Amino acid sequence: MKIYVGNLSPETTEVQLRESFVKFGEVASLSIVTDRESGKSRGFAFVEMSSDEHAKAAISSLHGQNLGGSVLKVNEAKKK
């Protein structure tokens, strides 16, 4: 399951984000979306967990939690 993580602090690193999610299971992939020109974070990321069960646990536990001074918005990513 692919997870959308919004309202990320610009200072949040992939390592910090991975540490938050790995508590709930194996992280298959993780990417913080960056601006093409500046290379700075656009304030959101996508995380893919190894199982839907782990993803649902991460969503329910991390939504509304503080990471790097920002309150996270965590939910299932919408299909394109």
C-alpha cells in the first residue's frame, strides 16, 4: 500500500521519516518529493509498506503526530 505523508517540515530527512514508519513494519520504498529547480522539499512524501496491515497501522498511528515541528497528515495515497 502506498501512503501519502503531507505537511512535512522542510528539514525532515528521509532517514527521520523512515525511522517513524519502520516501527510499524518493513518500508518497501520512501521518497520525499522535491522541487526540480531548488531541490528543496515540497512538504510531502510517499511511503510504501511491505503489507497493507503494516501500512494501516502506520496511518492510524502517525496521522496527527508531530515530526520536526509539523503535524503530519498521513493517509492512503490516491490512485493516479
